[in-house]
Amino acid sequence: MSTPQGRPKAGEPLPEGTREARGESMSTPQGRPKAGEPLPEGTREARGESMSTPQGRPKAGEPQQTSNSLLAVRDVQSGYGAMQVLWGVDLDVAAGETVLLLGANSAGKSTLLRTLIGLLPCWRGSISFEGERIDAWAPDQRIRRGIAFMSELGVFPSLSIDENIALGGYFLPDAKVRQRKERLFQLFPDLAAKHRDAAGTLSGGQRKMLGIAKVLVAEPKLLLMDEPSSGLAPVFVKQVIQVLKTSIGHGTSLLIAEQNVAFLELADCGYLIDHGRVKLSGTRAELEASDAVRETYFGL
Ligand SMILES: Nc1ncnc2c1ncn2[C@@H]1O[C@H](COP(=O)(O)OP(=O)(O)O)[C@@H](O)[C@H]1O
Ligand SMILES: [Mg+2]
């Protein structure tokens, strides 16, 4: 596998530095602890930073308030059958922003992403996209509206590279898919060379690249990525990060679920999720400085 030689085409500037750090201060969660349960604060010491309790943030159920807010998640509860996994998650993604959802194994990251795309029902709370409630919408409606989901597997191994990409562009006219595929193949030369081969014949790293190409072909407004690093050796993780840096255009916001803190490099801000609750949120710098993040995740 090689790193993509292609750079964004002329007129497609790098996303570097284009995403403004959000002006919010680091905050403890507004997820409501149960009665009698202590607030999960004190997760970091005062170090002169602006960690604060969440004031002035929207209450559960209220739509997002900031003008550039793309996704607003309020008090979301979800799970499987009788088993509740998410216990009132609040999270925002602004337009053009990359948000990292950090959490250990079984924290509830995949459950949250599945709930956001509509593969799992939202039991309580609300999900708003561009100001509109979408939590009762079917997944295909959310996809048509501009949300894409890259699962941990990312691709269909038995389908060819071309077919996987065609699926990613399922809701688009064929001509548009072909045109965008050509552009993506410049970014992913390994895929171009094997475009008729089954995805299952690709290396782990190449499969991730295909997974990324498959979701990028739709040019989504919001891309939900579930553990793009999973199953990859560190050298390939670096390549995935590099590819995301160079291939994500201005128009796409990202919500990346990860256990690997290396992805903080891409993030404007992030959330630490633990046992289905937001434990901590803040800007990249705040999370990098956070004891909770450092203690839990560095050295993974
Ligand atoms: N399909 C499923 N059916 C039942 N329980 C599940 C399913 N998927 C995940 N879980 C459970 O939900 C909890 C959160 O899992 P998950 O969202 O996959 O965490 P993460 O993605 O952060 O590793 C875990 O306790 C896990 O065992
Ligand atoms: Mg997961």
C-alpha cells in the first residue's frame, strides 16, 4: 500500500487550518446523572484552562442554536432490545468541523453512530441536522439529506472496488459517480489499479482507503466514521490520518469514533464517552491536555 500520491486538485484547498477551533470552552457533560449520582466532574485539575460546567448550552430536546451547527444531539438514549447503552448523550458538530468521539472499547461509540444514521432507534432525546429533527427518519432519508456512515468494516469484501464505490453513490446519478470516482482514484491509486477486484483481496490498509472512497463519493455534508483505525498497524493508521487530511474537502464535517488518540491531530474538538455518557468535551488542545484523556488513552 502506498500513501496517495494525489493531492487535492487545483481549486480544492487542503482542509488544514480551514476548520476553526470552536470557541466553546471545555465543559463537563450536560448528560443528566441519575438522582443521587455524583456529577462526573473533577476529571481534570484546574490548570488555568477554561474548563467549565455546561452553562448556556441547549437543554435536552432543544434544537441547536448556533448558526453553523450541523448536527445537534440532545439527551439521546438508545440501546439494543432491553439493554440501554446510551444514557443521555449531548453532542454537536458544526459545519466544516472535525469532531472526535473518543472512548474505550464498549463505551458506546458505535451505538451512538448507528443511532445517528438511523440503524438503531433513538429511544429518547433528539437528533437535529441543519436545524431539522431527523431522529424518526429512516437511514436512507438521512443519507439523502447528506449524512454518510462508514462502518468499522467499511466495505463489502465480496463486491469489487467499483461496486463498493457505486454503492456509496447509490443515491446519485451514474454519471456523477463515475466522475467523482475518477477523482477519488487519483487520490487512491492503489484502488484504481485493482478496480475490478473484490474488496476482500485488498490489504487491511487498502480496504480502509476503499471504505473512505466509498463514503466520499457521496460528498456528504456529515461523515460518521466508526473506528477507521481498527485492525490497522500503526503505520497504516498514520496513512489513514494523512488521507483524511488530504481528501476531506471544505464541505464535509466529520464525526470520528476512535479509541486511538492519534486522531486528535485531525480534530477541532472532541468528546470522551464512557459507559454511554459524555464524560468530557473540549477543544483538541483541551483534550490533549486533559488528564482523563491522557491517562486513559495515551500509550494505547
Ligand atoms: N448488536 C448488539 N447487541 C447487543 N449489545 C450490543 C450490540 N452491539 C454492542 N452492544 C453492547 O453495547 C455496548 C456498547 O457497545 P459499542 O457501542 O459497540 O461500543 P464501542 O463502539 O464504543 O466499542 C457494549 O456493552 C456492547 O456489548
Ligand atoms: Mg465500536
